[in-house]
Amino acid sequence: MARGTRDAYRTVIGMTGVLLPVVSFLGRLPVAVIQFGSVLLVTETSGSLATGGVVACALALGQVGAGPFTGRLADRHGQRAVVLVLSLVNAAAIAAYTAGAVADLPTPALVALGVLAGATVPGIGPLARARVVPLVRARGGDDRLAGTVLSLESTMDELSFVLGPALVGLASVAGHPAYAFGAAALLVAVCGTGFALHPTGRTARRSPRGPARARGARPPLPRSVYVVRVGLLFLGVLLGACGAGITALTEELGQPGQAGLVYAAMGVMSAVAGLSMAALPDRFGLLARWRVATAAAALLSLPLVWADSLAALYGVVTFFGAVYAPNLITGFALTERRMPPQRLAEGMTFAASAFVGGQAVTLAVAGRLAEAHGAGAAFALGSAAAAAAFAVALIARHEPPRHEPPRQDLPPRASVTPDAATP
């Protein structure tokens, strides 16, 4: 990594303190555990893969449906109270969901508990973006430094989705997937609380005060925000289809246990690419990056359609993983540049929900497609989604960014230290 890029990451961590990225990473790890592990947990306790898929989809849809509402509450009331309450409620919901699965409750009861576990996710990943980017800008950071924040955040997402499945796998080997869910409940309670109570959590309410809080007073969203959300939705479809295809192909090859390792290889490559995004020159604008990233996703996903061996799968997925994080980072960056400051947390959580929603729904559809027509059919669906995302990026138009002016109650940047990073 170039020295300038390393310096940018040091600057960001110097503004937030080391503790924030640590609790932020550990606080979002439970999401990866419950998303990946739900199928394994419910399948093992119920004996039905179909039941496991239905309950896992319900959990994901609960997260998707409640995510934007969580962001809106954070914009209105500040992140501290919202994250603190949701972290504790989510820990209890995960525990109840796990107990229900172990007790082999009827499927409708498990679906309800899954929806509750998903709906109460505190959204630490998107809220961390909504917290740190304004902090960096308020302390004099430019677009490049804001991009560094988004690269770091996406890399932490990638690493969580490498370690989350690994934790579930270790728990399964040790005795039962429920052990991983117990660890997830503990992590979200402790680290979610730490994220909420961190000094940077003392954010001002971003909604206008007084009469401006009346219904309809929220600033409208520009067209470009909706365009980016559609692009992220198609990216979610791509990843969901690839996930179903990877699972199907490893089963066809008689090595289903390799699926987790394939995911890990893709995630590691994506994390490396995500960290490298901070080194891109400013003249390589966000719109151009988005078009290149979506085009690369469409092209690099095509060889998956014809992959017919484990070696070919690993080779193609390793290259394909390099386009995953750049797409996410660029999507969140475009969202941050165009969202009104009063609605930034809502915008970030909605962007994340668009991606997760596309992925969750497609997992079920692509799974049936793979069962009926083979893994190549699922991969073909993913490639078509990537082509659609590229088309969306092509029709997008450049719009000037909306930036919040620096807060006047902050100390000058020169006085910032890791212990004094309070927005």
C-alpha cells in the first residue's frame, strides 16, 4: 500500500480514535453470523433445508424493512440512543430466535422470531459511515479522505462476512451452530453498546427543529439517490445469485464443505480491493468509478457460468471478488455526496437495505433455479443483474454534491486527537 494511502488511513483513525473501528467491526460481526448461520441452524434443528431457507429469508427481509426506519430515527434523535436500545433488544431477539430453533418450534413461530431478529439489527455498518464521514468533513477532510472512510468501512464489512461464516463453521465443528449465535448475541450487546457510547456518538439531531419538523418538512431526495439504490439492488441480486450458484456447484462436485472457503476467498480479495480504493486519484470521479466497477462485475461474472470444477471456481471467484467492494464503496460514496445532511443516516441504511434485499430475495429464487437447471443458471442470473447495474450506471448523470458546512462548535482540526474526536 502506498505511503499516501497509509497516511490517509492513519489520519482517519486519528480523528476517530482506535476504539471506534474496533467496536464498529465487532458490533457488525453478529449480522454476518446470523445471516449466514440461519440456514445451517434451522436446517440442523428442523431437518429441513427448505425451512432453513424460508426462515433465513424472513430474517433478511426483517432487516431490510426496518433498516431505513432505523436510519430515520438516528437522523432525528441521534445515533446514541437508537443504537443503544437496538443493540440490547437485538441481543435478546437473537437469543430468543436461537432458543426457538433449538426447541424446534413450528415454522411460523421461527419466521416471526427471524423477522424480529432481523428488524432489530442496529445497523452499525451504515450508521458508522453516516457518523464518521461528516466527522471527517467537519474537521477539514476533503472528498479523498471521505473516500478513505468508505473504503475502510467496506473492508470491515468484507472481513465480517469472512469471519462470520468461519465462526459458524467452528461452532458447528465444536458441537452446534447455536454456539455461534450465543456469541453473536453477546457481541452485539457489548460492542453495540460500546459503539453507541463512544464519544463520536454524541451527534446532534440532524432533523430541523421547531415547525420544520412537521410532516413533509424533510428535504427531498435528488433523482440520483434513487438511481444508486437501484444499482445497489442489482448488485445484491448478483451476489445472491453467485451465492446460490457457489453452493449448488460445490454440491454438484460432491464437496459442499468447500462453499464456505470459496466465500472466504471472494471476501478476502474484495477486502484487499476495498483498501486499495483509497489510492485512486481524485480525477477518477465517482460516476466513472461506478461505471467501470459495474462493467467489471458484468464481465468477470460471465466465466462463472461455465465453471465446472473446483479449481475453476476458485480461480474465477478470486478475480470476481475484486469488483465486489469497489461497487459497494462507490455506491455508498455517491449516496453520501447527494443525500441532504439531515437524512444521511437514513440514506446509508436505505442503501444497505437495497443491497441486502436484492441478495436475500435472489438467494431463494436462484436456489430453485440452480436445482432445476444447474449452477450455471444461477450464475447467468447474476451476470444479467450485473449487466442491468451497468446500464443503470450509464444512465446516471453527474450532479453537484451536497455537503454540510463544517460545524462551528468543533475545535479546529489541528487540535484533534484520538481521545478528543467528538462531532
